[in-house]
Amino acid sequence: MSNDNLQHTVATNDRLEVTDSPRLKVEKNKTIGETLKKNLFDGWKNTFLTIVTALFSIFVIYQVINFVLSNSWDVVYVHLRLLMIGQYPLEEIWRIWFALYYASFMIGATWGLWEGAGKAVGLTFGSVFLAFAVIPWTTLNTSLNLAACIVLITAGYLIGHKVKKIKLAVLILWALYIPLTLGLIMGFGGLIDPVLSRNWGGWLLTVILASVSIVGCFPLGILLALGRRSSLPVVKYFCIGYIELVRGMPLIMVLFIGQLLIPLFLGGSTGIDNVTRAMIAYTFFAAAYLAEDVRGGLQSIPTGQFEAAQALGLNKIKTTFFIILPQALKAVIPAMVGLFITILKDTSLVAIIGLADFLGTARRISNNPDYLGRYLELYIFVAAFYFIFCYLMAYVSRYLERSLARGNS
């Protein structure tokens, strides 16, 4: 390029920058009124839609506020303990509070270390704890315990934000959370006074069933997916048969098999309580569906990844677990989280086999002669809990997708 052309190009670029910069500055300095006019009242169609949407939103908000203020919620707060922990002994309730303390501190530490999804989870749990702590029908002891949970979330956040070297410790404590808290709630096999699973109920039973099933089905589903792609015919066809058999049965049938047929085949009493049987049924049922999700992720990996790993001298096991499997799991995060949300909601089916989960407890309360016809308040309360936890799981899923996408960009 000649010097004349170069000077012309530079001059042209300079003119563009000079002429463009005032326009960009005006765009940035728009008033709120101008922004609203451009986005909400730009033309008669946009204005009409804005007015209709605003009127509908006002109507919905008014109806919700009117319902909350006009209805009597005594059916909820009178049975709040039953809804949350079932018939768990009152003198042993400190175990549940300890589990909440543990979770609160870990949520705060996760928030401080990784921000993002940890912030959403921390703020949500803190808001729920605060709401229950300040409502009039919460006892003083419960309010103090909930306040302690909020303090622990804050303390965990501050420690995680200041001390970044505790990441490994936090991950280990999260990995130990379910076995430790489950052992504490049960009594650590007799080390402390045992609490029989028949006394579990309400939201406590729902969370335990969902947590154990999700944690249990994850490694089992991965093994089934890898086994289905195995070159060994025995392993391959066993995994295929298991997956297709379980996916061909409804969950209710699997629950009944766990409750009725297993003791029959094993000759009477097995020493396994009904809650444990339900956990096993949910775990093995969900593992079959998770295996298909993971298999889809494995098939999406291009063959070039295998060839590159072989060129680096990695054997088949290292290639699978360090190269292929992480990419496959990343590709199916939405499908896996969707399955986990389904597991949480499907725990309500245990009412069919006589267990008093969250929804089942609400249904039993609504059948109380003193509260006939008061089911709407109960079901709204139950739906709110399910929505909060399902939304959090979906939010964490989206955050993981964005984070992993940025990591690869």
C-alpha cells in the first residue's frame, strides 16, 4: 500500500471515529424516559401490548395479594413441624439443625469461593431462612436456629472470599455431607440413639430420598453407559438388557418390586426398611435413564479426540476418564439436571407405598375432619418448596454450562 493510500485510510478512520463517537455518547446518555419509550411504546402495536401486559400483571398481583391476605393459613403453621420433618422425635431434632448448620456454612463458603451459582443458592437459602424466622407463627427457638443458619452463611462467605486455599477442603466436605448427615439423622448405626426411618416424613424424607438417589444413580449410570459401549459381549448385553428393562417399566412398578417382591424372593424379613428399599428403587431406576443421557454425550464426541489421545500415548482407560468422559458429561448437563429435577418431584410417588413424604403429608392433613376443604393453602405451600429447589437446580445447570463454555472459548 502506497503512503498516499495509507494516509487516506488513517484519515478516513479518524473521521469515522470523530463522527461516530458523539452519536455513541448520545446513545449512552439516554434518559430513562427515552429508553422506556423506545422499548415499550415504539409504535401503536408495541404500546398496545405494553398496556395489556401491564393491566394483566396488575390483575395477577392483586389476586395473589388478595388470596394471601384473605385466606387462613393456620392449616399450614399448625402442621408446619409435621410438614417439614414428619414424626421425627422432638428431643432429637438437634440433628436436623446440625445438618442445616453444616449446609449453611458450606453454601456460604461455596458462594465466597466461586460466586456465580453459589451466590444465587446462598441468597435463596438466606431469604427462605429469613422469611421463616420473621413470620409470627414461628417459635422463638426456631427463629434463633434460622438466624444461626443465616450467620453461618455469612461467615462461610467471608471465609471463602478471603481464604481461597480452602477449595479442596470445601469440595471434600461437600462430598462427605450426605453420608455424615444421613448417619447423624439415623444414629450412626447405634453410636447414638437411633431414629427409625418410619419416623421420617415431610420435606425431610423428600430431600433424603432425592439426595441419595441422585448421588447413587450418577456413578451407576456412568458405569452402565460405559458398559453399553464395551467390547466385552457379556458386559455390553447385560448393560443393554438392564437399561431397556428398567426403562420399559413405570416407576410405580419398580417401587412395588422393591417393597413387596424383594422380601418375598429373599424369604421373608430382609432387615431393610421401607425407606431404604425406596432409595434403592429410585437409584436403580434413575441410573438407567442417566446411562442413556451419558451414552448420548459419549456418541457426540468426535473420533478425532480418541485419535489425539492415542497420539499422546494414553491408554483406553485414561482416554475415557480424562479426555472423553468429561466432554460427554459437559454436553449432557441439561439432560442430567432435568433428570435430577424429575427425581425430586417423583419422590411424591412414595405415598403409594405408605411413606409420608412432603406431598403425602399435605394430603393426609387435608383429610383431617377439622381442615376439610383447606387443601389449596397446603398445596400452594408444597408447590413453593418444590419450585424453589427445582429452580435452583436449573439455575446451577445454566451457570455450569456458561462457565464451561467460557472455559473453552
